[in-house]
Amino acid sequence: NAGVTQTPKFRILKIGQSMTLQCAQDMNHNYMYWYRQDPGMGLKLIYYSVGAGITDKGEVPNGYNVSRSTTEDFPLRLELAAPSQTSVYFCASTNRENTEAFFGQGTRLTVV
Amino acid sequence: KNQVEQSPQSLIILEGKNCTLQCNYTVSPFSNLRWYKQDTGRGPVSLTIMTFSENTKSNGRYTATLDADTKQSSLHITASQLSDSASYICVVRGFYGGSQGNLIFGKGTKLSVKP
């Protein structure tokens, strides 16, 4: 049981490049979330999913896309990287009944 | 709008001292309230979780209280240690989605414990 696994841990992108941040959980959780955390700030919700095939926008979805083809995986896609997307990205999951949320270790992304 | 406000924004205390962090929320309806510890460069890790019917919950030197009537929670840290230096985040889970999903985060309190 690995919990929530995020890859990569670090990445530097050039402006305009694309990349996918991977997130996988092995706890059979229904809910999965992507957050970004800017320095000194709280976590802001980018996208979330309540189950396979269902995704919804969070507070700051612009510039990102997600998909949820399986219960386990919830990748986050950046199509045209911009400096404003420099941040630390966290993936999290919870199940419908459980009160606990588990977080990945984060992906530190720098766009130059 | 559902909000979670934490205070103070930052706090410096000496090793061995106690401290209390505050969390006020406007989330309604309310499912549960959690306190997380986030070490620098790491993901948040759960300390306590309380439903609306619980008034207090302890986890070692951490004790959380909840007043669902006034929508206030506190996290009390006893006999602080250097390893307690971290950000402490209050998170409230609502019953519905919307643009915030069903987890609403406070901005956290940054605690520094000095020797």
C-alpha cells in the first residue's frame, strides 16, 4: 500500500512546453484532487474528481486539464507552460465515507 | 463563500513551551474538520480529524478542540519540540462539491520552535 504517489518530484519547463504530472493512489479512493501551493500561501484547488470519468474545475483551473479514466490515476496536464504556473503541486485522495485525506509528496515545478 | 481562516499567520516559540493555533470557518453544511502538519517541502500529514459531534481529540502532544456552534477550532501543542516547526493547516470538509471541491483549506499557521 503506497498511498498517493506523484511523479516527477521536480521539473523545470521552458515557457510554452507541455507536461503531465502523474498521480496514482492504491487505496481505491473515489475522490482525487490536484492542488497548487505558491510560496507562503495555502493550497488552491485546481481540479478534482469524484470518480472515474468525472472531473470538475476547482478554484484555479485555467491552463490545466485533467482526466480520470481509472479510479487509481488522475494525471494533470499543462499544455502551454507559463511562469505563473511555477509552484508546488500536490495530489490528494479521499474515499466517499472516509474522513481522511492522503497527500502525495508534491511536484516542484519551475517554468523559465 | 465557504472559507477557513487561521490565526496567527506565523508564530515563534521557545522549545518546551505550549502554543495554541486558531481556525474559524464558514463552511456549511459541515462534515468534519482536520488539522494537518506540513513540513517544508513535504505533503500535508493528518494530525486529527473531528466530526461536528466531537469537542476534542488528542494525538500525542497535539490536542484539537471544536465548537461547531461558533464554527471555531483550535490546535494546542504541548511541550513543543524543534521538530514541531512546520505549517499547520486547518481543513474543513463540506458535504458538496462546487469550485472548492469538498475540502476547504486554511492558509496555515507557520510555527517556528527555537532552542
